[in-house]
Amino acid sequence: MKHKEKSRIIIIGFWALILTAGVLLAGMPALTQQTIEHQPNADQVTVHENEWFKGAYMKVGITAEPDLRAYNTGALGTPNWNDKISSIQVGSNVKFIGYADINYKGGTLVVAGGGSSTNCIPKLSVKGWDNKISSFKVVLK
């Protein structure tokens, strides 16, 4: 095989790899400035009403919220957070415990911050928890 033919095969293979990567990444939303601004610090959790950290959000520190029907978000536009959380970011020092029912009852979703970084779940639907959280606690790990 001549050198030109080998080069041509390598170039075609390279572009096929780039095209494949593009197709795979096309289904993933880009990291936006909004996502970065809403990222919690090490002792906080940010919950979002939509997948991929979109829509109204609530950033909280160490807390316990027994009934999200009564939790008013004020200017964020979503006055009632019951069964509205679709994505979550958990700071490295804390653990989020979400409950299916008010007053910390029912099934639980536990998400701990990752070592030295934020643990992000862009789609709670993957875990079967999209729009199912009615109360939660944020505690130190």
C-alpha cells in the first residue's frame, strides 16, 4: 500500500470518528452559563424543576423541608415545589435525602456529594424519581 493511500485511510477514519462522536454528543445539552451559576457550593444543594438543570431552581443549605406543597419559591415563578424536582446538584460535603411523601415518609432517594466535587443528576427520570419528591432533607455527610 502506498503512503498516499495509507494517509487517505487514516484521514477517512479520523473524520468517521469525529462524525460518530458528534452524533453521540448531539443528544446531550451543552453546559450553559445558567448551569454553572446555579451550581451549589460544597454545603448546598440545588434542585431544578426541569431536566438538565433548566427552569426554576431552589438552592438550599443544611435544611429539612417536610412539605414541599407549602414551600414558596417567591420570585422564581414556581410557588409549590411538590412533585416538581427533575434534576439535582449536590455539594461535596452534603447528602440529599428526598422522600416520596410529605413529612419524610415513603420511598427515599439518597444522593451524596462526590468526594471533592458536586454530584449532578441531570435526569431524575433515569432513577425513577422525576417529579416524585414531596419532602427532603439536606444533611452533612
